[in-house]
Amino acid sequence: MNYFEVFSLPSKLALDTASLEKHFYVLSRKLHPDRFASKPVAEQEAALAQSSQLNDAYRTLKDPILRTQYLLKLEGVELEEQSKAATDTARATGTEKKQVVPPELLEEVFELNMQLQEMRAAKQMGEDEPELRRDLMTAKDTFDAKMVETQAELEELWTRWDAAVDSGDAAGKATIRDAMVALLNKRSYLRNLVRDVNEALE
């Protein structure tokens, strides 16, 4: 059973989270260990496994980003940041896992990396660079705004995905799926940039 099936839901991205929560508590009560205390060990273990899956399904589906990532996984897509191959390579070589820079951010990222290097060097020398600090704050605001834009674009794609599911539009789903992958990778990249700036400003 996939996580959507656990809750008898279609593989869609718009969910009524209040209804999901209610359904979760109903199922949780049915699988409560006390109900299986006098049952054979095999039944107890099966209930425990189901309960564990139920918890994972609820945690994943109630969060719209995790829900999207999970749906893409069901569609056979592994996102760049979750790619096991990339993680294994990074571990084996002792390097940080590299993410591909979204093409539209190349210029800004190059500029930001220069500023971050300058800021780290100034910190090591025990110097404060007010102008550089201002530039980094401006860059952070820009990337925060891009995160908000990305979220809005994602929400629009969720609506389009659900419509494509309803109409059985396989080609439409494929196009939307690819667009969601690109946006989630961009979102992840932006989140990392904001984290790097925050660390440099501390």
C-alpha cells in the first residue's frame, strides 16, 4: 500500500488536512497496541507494522512539500537532493553533496559566493565589513522573495496536476511532473543559499 492508499485517497496534491487528521486518529485507534495485547504475536507485529506505516503516511501527506516529493517518488522520480547515488558519492569522497545550480540563478549565485568568501575571510581576520553585511542581507531578501515565488508556482502546479489526474491526461501529468521536479530542486537550492548567508552573518 502506498501512503495515499493507506487513507483511501487518490494520488492528488490538494488534500483536506483536517479530514486527513480525523481519518488518521480513527485508524490509529483501530491499531492501538492495547487492542492487540491478547492476540497472537504475529497479529501484534502486523498491527505494529501497520501503525508505523500509518504514522509515516500521515507525517508525509500532511506536509505539502513532503507530499509532492512522495508523489514524485511514486512517479519514479528521485529529486536531486534525495538522490542516493549523489549521497553515497559524497560520503565516499568525504565531499559535500553538490547541487546543480538552476540556470536562472547562475549569475546571482556566482556573485553571492564571492561575497560569502569575502565575509568568511573578514571574520577570520576579526574584521567587520558593514557594507558586505548589507550586501548579504540584500541577497538574503532576494532569495527569500524567490522562495515565496517558487511556492506560488508550486501551488499552481498542484492544481494543474489534480486536474490532469481527473481528466486522465497522461501527457499533461508528465509535463507538470517535470516542472514540479525543477521547482523543488530550485526551492531546495534557494533554501541552502539562505542557510549559507545566515551562517555567514552570524
